[in-house]
Amino acid sequence: MRNTVHIFLADDDLDDQVLMKEAFSEVSDEISFEFFENGRVLIDRINAGVFDVYPDLIVLDYNMPLMNGLDALMALQQFPSWNDVPKIIWSTSRAEKMVADCLANGAAAYYLKPNDFAEYCRIAGDMLSMAVANKVK
């Protein structure tokens, strides 16, 4: 488990969770996931210290109930020890203001949710590169 990349994924859509996990499995067999149904659950779990591993990457859906991806990004800023963890937003929206707001508030990247599995795999590869680069720091 030493080389395993640990990913926290906050997304309220179970299908997107499954597709992202499958896409990451196509690019590496050394990935573990912890899923959160929205940003509020992720932040509450961090506040409570209730997680088994420290993540190498956090992926946040923009549109989630209770706390969206942008609000979760801003809330994560209150945890200085998590500043080095790359945070990625993914969404079905390409609104320029949303993208700009996310990047200005700590997102390392903003991805549109793809329509085909090959694109999921490409995005997973990009995200994995960010996580691995963070791991070797």
C-alpha cells in the first residue's frame, strides 16, 4: 500500500463515482478511494479526524447538495495541513465564472465531466499525474 494513491472523491452522483473509479482502475491498480456524498460530509469528516488515510488528491463535484465544490474548496482552506493536497473540481458546467472562481480559490484544475469512458480515462490519467507529483514532494 506504500505506493498507493489515495483519492477522496466528493460527488452526489453514484454513477459518476463508479465511472471515475473504473477509469482510475484502467490507468493504475494502485489507487484507493474514499467517497463522500457532498462537500459538507467531507468537511465534517475532516473536522472529526475520521478517515483512514491522508489523501494524495481531492476531487470535488461542483454541483452537490448542502455544500458545493466551490464552498468545499473554500472550507478546505481552514486546514493548513491540507494545503499541499491538489484539489480538482469536475462538473457538467463550463461557465467561465465558475471555472475562474474555483481556480482562484485553490483548485489545481477544473474538468468537464466527460460523455465517454475513454475521456474519463484520459482525465483520470491527468488527475493521477497531479496526485503522484504531490506524493513525491
